[in-house]
Amino acid sequence: MTDYDNTNRGVLFKNNKRREGKNDPQMRGNINVEGKEYWLSGWSVNAKGEPYTDKNGDRFISVAVQAKEERIDPQAPLTGATEPEDEIPF
């Protein structure tokens, strides 16, 4: 499958790590646009649990896009962090 080209393609999956009471996306995934990778987030219902609908009553999914290099991982070490010294100065 090394010949498969994902350029200008993306995917959304159900977000199984969604936190109760938070505005976490119901769907998460990624997309490649012209060779650049992005994260996708999707919501099918609003904070009240009502489905998003247009003026005709047709349902839709609200989507947000974020470049992968812009996302901050809270578990990642801080940039420039150093190892603690072996000796305590006092």
C-alpha cells in the first residue's frame, strides 16, 4: 500500500475520549491538504444536545481545522526543559 496517495483526503472518527461537560469534539481525525497535515474536529450537536440544522432543517456537522504543528500536547515536555542537576546547592 505504499503507492496509496492520501493527498487532499481526510477522515473523522467518533471521539471515544470525550470528557463529560466539556465542549470536546464528538468526532476527531486528520486531513491532508496539498501535502500539509491538519487535525480535524467535528460536532454534530450543540452544547444543549440539539443537532445542528440549517434554515431548511437539514442536519450538518460543524468542523474545525488546525495545523498539526500548532496543536499543543499537554503531555509533551516543555520546550527548553533541562534535566535536574544531581547536586542540590544547599
